Amino acid sequence: MIGAALLFPVLILSLYGIGEYIRFILLGEEPFSAGKLARALGFGIIFHGLLMTLLGFIGLLHPLVAAILTAIPAIILYKTWYRDLLILFQKLRTSPTPSLNPIEIVLIALIALLMLVRLFNAFAPNISWDATSHHYLVPSEWLKTGLFHDMPSVVFSYYPSLIEAGIVGTMALANDFLSNLYGWIFGALAALSLVGIGMRHFDGDSVELNSSNGKIVKISRVRMTGIIAAFLFTVLPGVGVQTSGGYVDLPLACFTLLAADMVLEYSKRPFTRTVIAAGLFAGAVLSTKHTGLIAFIGLLILLIWILNYGGKNQISSAGKWKSALLFIGLAILIPLPWYILSLIHI
């Protein structure tokens, strides 16, 4: 437990460091915000899962190798996360708290309190059926053999397993307790995503409030709506259970939100790199759970609507086909290795 607590910041900084590097390459510079944090962390989780997947398919999933590759981005990319940490601390120190209205302050405080309580809960041994029969059992067996393989007695081992691949890295770096904390990350990721989507993609009027120093402060209704959505999502009992680790439903919800974020982003920035970002998150949706196919269909319908209506005056017919096919191709490519593995072992 102590080792997991000490290495948890390393895991967070590693995922964020590599994720922010990928986010910058695909989406460029953008102001520090909840949405930026969510996208960077999401890209980091996908990259880490795919890296562990590669090790598993080539037979190099040795615990030491997996542990080093899980932690090393925190060292190599220290300038990235250190810069953003400084920006965050500066914002916390200099931003006038009255810019948040009292309801927003209370809701954010409650979200933070709930996540803190659940962080402590995540340090308890995970004895759920899902964890012990699948989400922790399968990665632990992969680490023993150094190779991804199907297990006839465990039907879930035939599924696309991006989250389980990530759990391999956390088990190698520390133990099951760190895997629980890995699951906890998705609770924070969902809250950040919900706030970020509203602020980035929806317009809304503002209301004016008097701050404590007598100045007039404009409060965005969109920001308020995003915070309320994040609060309502966070207080769901099922979300509380999922943040203890050993589950994939919450990660599926997070990847769906991030994919929707990027699809909506395409309506403003109809570039190939934006489609690549959306396709990566859509691929993560398909690689997390089979029911992700339903979410993927919804994302594809949203993209088609944006291609035909949202970006009507900006995208040529050829560009629309290219974007749709690129989105579908990337989404299928990510879970494809697991399906090939299952076909080989039938």
C-alpha cells in the first residue's frame, strides 16, 4: 500500500506528460483548462495501454520492462508536467475566487471531497468479482508469462483489453493497490471532461454578480452547467464503486466523452489531426468493452452529422469521405490485434 501511494504521483505525471506531448502534436497550443487536462490524461492512458499491448504481443511483457516504461515518461517529459503544474499553482494563487459563484464553489468542493474519500477507499484490497475473475487476474497472468494469451477458462480474456493492458503497467510498477488508484483516475477524468466539453463547445450567456470587493464578475452559464453535470456524474453510486478499480465501465464512459469532445472539435477545426485524435479515442472506446460498439455508432452518427451540416461550408465532399474513413479505420485498428489474437486461438 505504501509503495502504491509513493508511486501514484509518478504514474499520474507519466500519463499526463506523454499525453500532453501527444495532445500538443495533434491539437497545438491551448490555454490551461479542465478540458486540456482531460484530453492530455486521456491520450496518456491510451498511449500507455498501447505500449503495454505491444510488449504483450512481442513477448517482452517482463515486469521490470513494463515498470520502467510506465514510469520513464515522468522523467523524460518532466518539463511538460512541471510547466503545467506551475501554471496550475499560479492560477490557484492569483485567480480571484469570487469569479466562481457560491454554488459553483460548493459543487467543486463536494466533487473534490467525494474524490478524496474515494481515493482513500481505493487503498482497500479489491475483492470484487470483476477484479478477481478478470480485470486483475488476466493482467497478472500476462505478467507471469510475458505474453498476451487467451485463457480458455476466462471468457473475458478474449475481449479487447486496453484497460487491462494499462493495469499490467501499474501491477509491474507497484501492485494491485496502484491498479485501484489507476481506476480512481477515471473518476477525475470524467469530471474534467464534462466541465471541459461545455466550456469548449457550447455558447451561453453570462450573469453578472457582485464580488466581495465590489467588482462586477460575469459568470458563464455554460461553466455552471458543466460543473453541475460533473457533480451529478460524480455522486452516482455506480461511479463511486467504479473508482475503486477493477472495472471498465467508467473508463468506457470517459473515452466516450473524450471522443465526443474531439468529434465536436472537428466542427471548429476540420483538420486531419483532429480526426486522428477523435479516432484514437473512438478506438479506445471499442478496446475497452464490447458494449462500446453502441457508443461508437453514436459517435459515428455525430461525426456524419457534423460533416454534412456543422462543417458544410468548409469541407469538400472528398474531405468528408476521407475524414469519415480515417475515423473508422483508426477506431478499428486499435482493437484489431486482440481480435486477431482471439482468431488465432480459436
